[in-house]
Amino acid sequence: MSTALLARCRTTPAVHVKQTSVRTYAVRQEAVGDPKKEIIRKALYPGNIRNRASPTGTWRPDVAKALQHAIPSVQAHQTIERAWLLHRRHARKQREAELARKFECMRQAMEELERVDSRLYMEANKPEDPRARTDAERELAKKLKSTEVRTLEARIRGLFPRELRVPTDTPPRSGWNYEWKPFPRPL
């Protein structure tokens, strides 16, 4: 009996290693700057620690159990899938029917325009070469700087001007640029 007690005392105790988080060892100090950029960065690139369920649905370890709880049978799941595909098909057919109706109305309007005024019909259906330049544009290009010539050549008639600032609710942080002038474009 005493040998059993001595054997227990002579054994080495189990070593318990405390686990430390490697992710916080060399944490980069947050740069002091625009808080909007930080919010956008955190929204676009969330932390990838996947040890708990995420409220945004990026990782769910219990998804199979949740599906089994919500939809108890395979037949019910397949029925729901078929109903969803049927709904999507109906929506697609409805969109296609609406587009066909609009196309038919446009075709009838073009036929009516051709019947009423053939000159306007020909002008409306005239193919336009986006690279073609008028004489006034060619003369203007000779007087401009090379950057302005590139801007003139990059513009396609009828499209929204690229150099126009995007409309926003608030002005830019740098303020108003009083030196900016719209690029002259002869039509």
C-alpha cells in the first residue's frame, strides 16, 4: 500500500501550457487619420477569426443543424428550391414580356415616323462614327495642348462628360476649384 502512494508522488506532474493569442502579439498601431476610411476598411475586410457565429452570416458552424431544424426533410428542401426557381422563371418571363412590349411600341413609333417624315426618320437612324471629327474640332485641336487634345479625342459625342465631378450631398474637403474651366467642345 505504501508503494502505491510513493509511486504517485514520484510521477511528474502534468505540465499545463497556457495558450496565448498569436494574433495580438505584434498588433499594428492604428493610424490616426480619416475615420471614414477606417470604417470602410473594417466593413470590407472584417477580421477572419472564425471561432464563433457571425451576425453578418460570413461563417456559421451550425448551419447544417440550423437547416435541419428549419427544414426537417429533404423533400421539403427540394420543394422550396423548385418553388424559388419557378418564382425566378415567372419574374424572368414577366421582364421579357415587358421588354417585348416596349420594343414593339418603339417599332410602331419608328414606322409612324417613317410614314410622317422620312427625313427625320433617316436622321434618327443615321449611324454615327464616334471617331469622326468636324472641321471646327480639327481646327481647335491644332491650338490646344497635348493633354487637352487627348481629352478631346477621348470624348464620345452623346456620352456623359468624364471630367464632370460626381454629384454629392456635401462639397469636397479641398473646397471649390475656382481655376477649373469646362473643356470647350464645338458641336
